Amino acid sequence: MKHVRVAGAAIAAFVMSAPAIAQETPGEAVEALYDVISGPVGEARDWDRFRAMFLDGAQMTVLAPMPEGEERVVTLTIEDYVSRNAGRLSEMGFTEAETRRQTHVYGGLATVLSAYEAIRADTGETFATGVNTIVLARQDGVWKVASLAWRSETEDWPVERAFEAQ
């Protein structure tokens, strides 16, 4: 009986410490996304968990403001993002924290505007603020990312502008 209790406690501890992949609400999916890319200096991210949060064929798009006012658009696969950022995120440490959210749900489809601030763990510096636009789809009862696009805040495009009534 003692071995059963010990084994049961070990399994419970493992389940409670294992990161959830299946997200039951759009909000949980967004929170998990911020959680999986954030971490201290020297800590590798759980890229398998990250990949599992996305639908097959999902894309990531960054709009990079250019000095002349234009925006450079870069579209990445999930693997592109991982290969470009795995080393850098671990090296500097990085926390991306949500500062505001607006969610629209229509059946198994959700669109989330999520304002963020990005903080370097190695210096404590807030080096970026901006808005993520996250499209989620519910597949087999699980909310997964269909696409993720983001843009950093600039003087002409403050974060608050994304949340103004149209």
C-alpha cells in the first residue's frame, strides 16, 4: 500500500509540474503562449510544447517598422521562429508579459488582440512593447494558434490605438 501511495504522489507531482499543452479557453492558450517563450538567462525553452500549441501549417508574421514609415513584413513558419530565436532567447533571457487583451469568439474561432511588453532577463530592460494579433481555432476541444502576427509600438502607432473603437 505504501508503494502505491508513493507512486500516486509521484505521478500527481509530475502531472502538476508538466506544462499543459491542451488549452480549454482562448485565454489559457494566450497565457500558455507567453509562458512558453519566457524564461531566465541560460534556460532553453520547451520548443516541443511551443510547437504543440499551433495548428499544422500555422504562420507567424512580424511587421517591422522602418525609419521611412513603411513596414517590412516577415512571415515565418513555426520552425523558422524556433531556429531563429532558440539560442537568442536562452542567451539573454526574456519575458514577454501581456498588458492588455481583447478577445472576440465566434464558435470555434477566436481573435485576440494582446498588448505586450518584452523584458530582457539579463538587463531588466523593457526593450519592446507592441500588439500581438492571435487567431485561435478550437480543434478537438483544444484551442490552438492558427496564426500569430505582431508589431512593435512606435510613436505613430502607440499600443492604445489597437484598442480604440472603430
